Amino acid sequence: MQKIRTRFAPSPTGYMHIGNLRTALYAYLIAKKDDGDFILRIEDTDQGRLVEGAVDIIYDTLAQCNLKHDEGPDLGGNYGPYVQSERMKSGIYYEYAHKLVEMGKAHVCFCKEEDIEAQRQKQGDSFYFVDPCKLLSKEEVKQRIDNGEEYVIRLNVEPEGTTSFNDEVYGTITVENKTLDEMVLLKSDGFPTYNFANVIDDHLMDITDVVRGNEYLSSTPKYNLIYEAFGWDIPRYIHCPPVMKDEHQKLSKRNGDASFQDLMAKGYLPQAVLNYIALLGWAPSEDREVYSLEELCKAFDVKRIGTTGAIFDIEKLTWMNGVYLRNMEIDSYYELVRPYIEETVGTSFNYKLIANAIHDRVNILSEISDMISFFNETSSYETDIYNNKKAKTDPELTKVILPEVYKSLESLDTWNNDSIFTALAAKAQELGYKNITMMYPLQVALSGRSVAPGGATAIAEILGKQETLKRISEAQNRL
């Protein structure tokens, strides 16, 4: 059986788009499910769109997501070089483009953009470029090239008949040849077009499975004409549905939609993002949503990729990120959140106690600062915050409760969560209140918030006895 070889071939044009990352993930999963190879290739043929530092972003993103490639520009391999501009220097694209011309499968075109635009104006909406250069003799073509005229090489497409191909997601697709334009293979600057370089490189690198977005479905018949012209095996195609912003718009970095780097800056975890985007277009056979990368490798099946766009739901991602945080091994979780705590509250508090207090509440790391800022200073609040139906409290009752809380805590010799809770629970029973009726006013007094991480007794332990009693006194004065 032939070894599975997939590739991720991004263009270094900026941050990592979520759709591109999903393509990388699917290509990785398809390869690793069957112990195949996952290759990284940099497609920099469009020199005008290159962004400095973008290649490093590609490396960093794959590393953070643990999508380890087996071959690539940084690792080498038996099929290098793995950067298209470097491959171009060897002349392979020039060679194969001219070989197609010799075979009568492509032609040299000297038309300028104004020539094409003139045809477009004449034909209107039904525009199909009819290249007059196809009628030139070989001698005339050679003479014009020798004279230094700029030219491109275009694929020959016979307008009669149809072309079909099979896709693992969309099934058999048939198009009328008259809808296929004679695409440029080699540009006037000597660089190959993205489409042509893909075909040549995929063949030379023995790529067996091509994973890409469904926007390339319309180009695939033209790719196959190149494969067939050379007598090469056609790879297995897996075209993925788009990642959508909403029901009508695709997620796009051009529209300012979140990139992988944006999500990292907001405090999402790489493994949570990867898990979530795996489900954007793919449905597991099990009734579950949380998967490790290793579990995804085993569960992934291209037959369960859908054909309709999947909407990127930031709330669902946020929920999943919270699940990952709560499922983390406690020491790893602490090391992850500690910098956020330290930056917010300084050095006077027990970071581990704060980490434990927020563990069940934090969903993204960027929430931490606002969530715990009250440890530095009680948030400003109006006294109607003490109105709470569940606790059955109001400002008037709070005037009664807080002095009792103060007396109970003032006499404590041991200051920890358990001792604080025990003292307040005993006082509540003595006064005929539910525990929450004692706890809620204390929570507000200490935090200035109706909802706070850890609850009243955990906050009191973290603040310490002196600061707790001080804040209770200040709260009484407000009332």
C-alpha cells in the first residue's frame, strides 16, 4: 500500500487564518491516522503579497498546536527544497511549463492586460478569453521571445465536452469545459502561478492526498488536465467546506476576523482552538466534543466531513477553552495562570489560593485580570447590590448581618477557608438564617461584586484577617 503523504502549503502573507489552520489540521490527521507523512511547503510565488516574519508565524503556529511536520524548509527531507521560490531557481517550473507547450497542452501568450480587457468589454458577462496567440506558429513565437517580448504560458483547454473528477467530500463533480479558462501557468516574471506550482510540487513530492478549501473545486479540473497531460497519477482530493462568520459571510482575515494569533492574545489555549476547529465541518461518530490531538488522529474520517459551511462560534470556543482549563493537571494550570495573577495583584497574596478560586470560573486567560482585580481594591458599588432574592438579603438586613459576621471573624484564631466557613455557618444557625444569607453580604463587602470567584470564605482567606475586617468595616460605613 502506498504511504500517505499530505502537505500544508501556506503562503506567508500574515497571521494564520483559522481556515488555513483547519486545513493544516485535517492534512495532519489524514496522514497520521495511517502513519503517513505530513509535509510543510512554503508557497511564496506571489511575491507582492509576502509579509516579513510570516514564515516564522507559520512555524510558531504549527509548533504551538503540536502539528509536527515530517519534512519542511526547517527540517529538510528527500523532496526539497520546500520553498517554492527556491525550487524556482532550479528551473523546474520553467521546464515543465515549456514541456507542456512542446506537447501541445499549453501555449505562449503575448497578450497584454489591455488586450484581454478589450475582449471583456465586447463579451460582457459571458466573457471567455479567446487567445489569439494560440494561432501563432512556433517560428513566430520563438522570434518574439528572442526579441525580448514579455510572455506568459497558458494552459490549453478545449471548450467542447466535459471534465469530471472525484472528491472525497463532494463526490463526483462534472464541469463543462467551456467554463474553464485557460489559466496562466508561468507568469511574465518567470514565477509559476500558485495553481501550476501546486500541481508540479505535489507530483514531485509524491503527495497522495490534497487537502484544501472548497474554493479550489472550480480549479481542480484544470489541475487534472496538467496531471493527465504528463501521464501522472491524480491525487485523492479532500475539499473542505468554508469556515463561516455567519450564514452568509466566510471568515476572512481580510475582513478583520480573528486569526490564530488573535485568539492566543485573548487567552485561548492552542489545544482548545485545535479541538474546536476540528469540529468545524467534521462530525465525529461518537457523541462527544472534547478530543486530544492523539484522539483526533484515531477518530478522524474524511467521510464525515460535511459539504456545508460551518459557523465559527466564539462562545462555543470559549466554553471549550474553559473545559480545557478545568481539565488541566493542577500544577500545569497554576503555572499557566500565575503570570496573569502576578501581573494583576502584585506580591502580597497567595497566588495558588487565587488560582484555585478562579479555577471553576475562568474560560479564557484574558478574563483573569478583571476577575481578580478587586483583591487590590474593592470595586465601587451602590448599596442596592445587597438586594438578592436567592440569599433573601437587602441593604437593611445587611446592616444586621455584617456586624455579626465581623464579630464571628474577629474572634477566630485559625484563619483559613474551613475555619471561616465553620464560624459563619454556626452564626447563621444561631440567628436562624441560611448560610447564603450570611455569605452573600460578606462577599459583596469584600469584593464589591454580586458575583466573585471562590465565594466569600475563599476571598476572606486570601485577603487575610486584617484586610477582611477592614473591608467589612468600610462596607458597614457605606450602609
